[in-house]
Amino acid sequence: MPLPHRPSPRTPARLQDRATWLVSRAHARSFRLLNAGFEAHGGGLRGYHYRLLAALEEWGPSSQADVGRTTGIDRSDVTAALTELEAQGLVERSVDPANKRRKIVTLTDAGATRLLDLDAVIDGIQREFLAPLTAEQREQFLGLMSLLVEE
């Protein structure tokens, strides 16, 4: 069954059926929703903070460089984000005894608690973002999008 197509009057016709245009518009909407959700939650955290906390919770302590690579966050941005998380007591950084130049990042108990709070924020944002779709369309959408994402 074909999905309904709702062209926007503000979008030039030659763009309306371009997958890359539609994905970029969906990204812009999701980005706005995420920023609003994080801002409403307070604490000055953003999506990349959530990504770092989630990676540390799932994979355990990691070098600062590795956590940056696994999350796809630029090295300089990771350093700044981890500094912000550390200032809030959500992560700890310590010198790796095997390599004094390397920092090991560990999620704190407060970080694990904050991650659970942020999970609830993210869940609400997901519901809002996917609200125009039926349950079946949501499942199909997530399956199709996962095919397009580079891993």
C-alpha cells in the first residue's frame, strides 16, 4: 500500500519527491524535537551527552578516544562534552595505568541515574516524532531507516 504523500507548499516541486530532501527535513524536525526535549529537561545536556552516557553504560569504562570513535563524535567535541559531564558528576576520568597519556572514562552512579531520566525524555520525543505514523508504519519506517544508516 503506497503511503500518502503530502507535498509542502514551501518546498519547490523538484525537491518534494527526493529521498535526500525528505530525510533532511525529517532530521531537522527530529533535531528540533530533541533540542526542545533536552532544554525542557534542564541540566544543559544535549543529544551527544546522551550518546556518551549510553555508550559508557552499555560498553563500560573506555578510553576517551575509543568512546569518541564508537559514538561517532569528533575528538575535540568528545573532550568538551566529557568535561561538561564530569563537571556534573556524571562521568569520571582517570589516567590509564597502562598508558599515562590515555584517559579512561567511567559512568558514575549519578550518570546512570541521569541516563534513565533521559531515556524517558527520549521515549517521549520518539512518540512525538513518530506520531503521524500508525504502529505498522513506525515498524516499517524504523526497518527501512536502519537499512540506510551507515554502520
